[in-house]
Amino acid sequence: MATCGEVLVKILQNYGIDTIFGIPGVHTVEFYRGLEEVSISHVTPRHEQGAGFMADGYARSSGKVAACFIITGPGMTNIATAMGQALADSIPMLVISSVNHTHQLGLGEGRLHEMPAQRNLVSGVTRFSHTLLRADELPMVLARAFAIFNSERSGPVHIEIPIDVIQSPADHLDITPFVLPSPPGPSTQAIITATDWLKNAKQPLIAIGGGSVRAASEVRALAEKLGAPVINTVNAKGVLPYSHPLAVGGSGSCPAVRKALNSADVVLAVGTEFGETDYDYFYQGGVEIKGRLIRIDIDSSQLTRNIRSDLAICSDATQALQALNQSILGASADGSGEARALEIRKELKASRQTGYAKFFDAIQSALPEVIIAGDSTQPVYYAWLHYETEKPRRYFHSASGFGTLGYAIPAAIGAKLAMPDSPVMGLIGDGAAQFTIGEMAAAVEAKLPVIFLIWNNYGYGEIKRFMAEGDIPQIGVDIYTPDFIALGKAFGCHAVVVNNLNQLQQELVTASERQLPTVIEVKQGDFVDI
């Protein structure tokens, strides 16, 4: 007899899942019964929040979905924060948890890991949460999850399975994947209208967000036809290579970019929320667009949030941009777009802090193809506005959106597992590192040559600054800082302090040659020009 737990992993494999992050517990052991029979790798994090962040980094760096096996009760409360970050940034994640026996649900009898309504707790950080009450419904519920990943605005999906259902017979189930729906395409009339506006625009501008990450070639083709400068959010860094003459980089929060948005006669916004952390980082108020605004988003509800559009196109970004490229046959660019982009870039470069610029130049020089997973720390705040890449999925962080701490270490692990041939770095502060530093053990266990760069300013430096500027007593921000080098070595990592950029580059180059993680500590005070 094959149990529901055994059949589950076979269906996951058939949908292309190749990695599961999970911590086995007494309520989830049946998930593991058939795991050796499939070609799915299992990684054991040290905390369920780490599992969620690993799955997040895995998806952001590769575009592939990973699954998490999570224990009832505390496992779900632990992973909820990571699910919140993924939901805020539309990152796919499949979370499968146990829950108490069917006949025990809602009784409040003090069972192990029992919550009054576990699904209700996590429904606010998911695209949907479902309780599987019969094994027979497993194929359909999983199909619903993958339909969301394939054709809707993505995010975490949670499926909880009672212990008795996990153990129930399921060898009669059809494990063949469902045919998944295609993403929605644009209406013909919307494309006709958008084409007319864009072809006749004198100063067009394209604003791209995370929803455009699969449409890099389409973005480039349209920008070149229109001669439109392209601005991007954090999650769209590299969709148009920064070396391209129409790439602006920066952030929608930078004064130069906000001015460009205001002066454009037509703005085409693709897969971007116009959210606060991307467009109002400095709390100057919402972005103003005086010209026409065309918005493309796969989520219809998003098209009415944050800013009013003149034309709202509910569509997958790739399909909408393909339609526009087919409709706009001849190039209308006259070279002025490149000049406009160059002027914006000059303004942005003038606002860069030289020390941080040199710091990131050193990283890119040592590791040109590096993937960086960032946390809330001083260099990440700089990168948010000024670090640029040549490819998508090469930089992401948790500082925007939900704004979680402790993200970078496990997210970098997930990214390295997904992209083993690329150098991967987790860039994290000394405060945030203490949230999830235990995940270094998981990286050592997996023999991953991932880099953990800890920026040490001995406390919560950014919050301390806010307190000082607001004339607030600086309480709780000067925290005890452990010896990160000793900790890294105790976990089994190579660990070293660097005192200058040359040492940093040397350590970055040699880190990928090891079959174990490298901890590099950078003490902010040693970099005197930062």
C-alpha cells in the first residue's frame, strides 16, 4: 500500500520539484517514507524560517519552485515570516504541513502542536491555504497550487494534511500532472490603444518591476523600438543590462528618476506595484506622473492600487510585451532616449557614496557573475538605489517589501543550491545575522561554497541613526556582538576578517574554490571612507 505521503512526493516530482527544505518531526515522518524513491533532494535547515527563506532564495535566483515540509503548530508559526516576505514580492513557494488528526481538529484538547485553526493563521501570508481532508483530493489541490505558480501572480501556497490523511491509502491515485492553464494575455483593443500612445510619444519611459523578470528580451526589444529609457525596481535589476544605453538603474525613489517619471509623456509600467519601498523610500509622497500611464500586470486588483492608470492591461508581462513588439513594427527611436537615459544616470552617479561604490566594484571585479542575497544592512541600503547588474536574478534582498531580518544567510543557501555553478553571496549585517546564523550548519552539511559576508557596525546602526535624528533615546540598538569568526569556524566554515578591499577581493576569489562556506567579516570602521 502506498500512503498519501508517499504519493505526494511522486506528484511533486512530476511537477518538477527537485528540492525540499524541511525539518522532520513526529507529525511529518510519513512525508519521508517515499522520499528515497524519487529524485528530489532534501535539505535540513535549522529553523523553519530558514526553510522558507531558502525556498525564497531558490526561486528568486532560478525561477524554479521549491517545496517545504513543515511540522504542525510551531513549524507553521516559524515559517510564517518567510512566507510573508515571499508574498510581498510575489515569490512562488509550496509549503506542505501536517496538522492534527481529522477528528481532533478544532477541539482544543491540548494535543501536541495543536492550534485552534492553523490554516487561518497562515492564510494571510499565502495565495491560498487548504486543508486536505481526503487523499483523493490531493492531485487536484496540488494542481491548483501549480496553476497559480504558472499562470497567476505568484506567492506561497500552503496545503495542510491531517496525520491520518497522510497515512491513508493512496496508491489508487493518478499521479499524472494536470495540464496547467497558460497565463492571461492582453486584450486586442488594449494593445491597439497602447501602441498608438507609445508610437506617438515624444518622451516615453518604461518602468519595470519583478513581474517583468521573465520578459527580459521583450523589454529590451520594445525599449529599443521606442527609444525609451528603462527604470527598474530592486526585483527587476538586470532585466535590461546596465551596460545598455537605455538602462537607467537607480530606483523609483531617487529624485532623478522621480523627475523623469513626472516629465515623461507616456509611461509604460510593467509588473510593478508602485509600492512605497520602491518608489517612496525617502517618504516624499507618492510618485507623480503627468503624462499617460499604461500599466501591465498579471493581477487585476494590482492595476487599481497606489496610482491611477490611463490604460490598465491585465496580462502576463511576456505576452503583453510580445503583442506590443508585434504591433509596433518599425523603430521610432531618434536617439533622444539614450541621451535622456544618460542624463538620468549622471544625476544618479553624482549622488552615490564613493566608499560603497568602491566596495561593490570590488565585489563585481572579483566575482562578475555573483548572485547577491541581501538583508537589512548599510551596504544593502546603498545597493537598493545604486547597485546594478547585467542579468536578472543576480541581486535581491529582504529590505524592501515585507522587510524581514535574517533573510540573507538562508536565502543565499537556497540560491546556491539552485544555481551551483554561480558564485553566491549572502550580504548581511551583524544584527540580522544573529536571527539565522544557525543555518550556516546547513550550508556546511550540504558542502556549499557559499559566501556569507557580514557587515559589522556593532548593533542596529540604521535604527540608531533614526533614533538620533528623531531625538529619541538610543535604547536597544547597541547590542552585544559575538565573535563571528569563532562562530563561523565552530560551524565548520572557513572564516576570516578583511581590513581592506584588496583582502576582500582575494577572499572572494578563493572562496568558490572551497567545498565549504566562507564567512567574511567586514568591520565598518576599517573602511574609513564609508
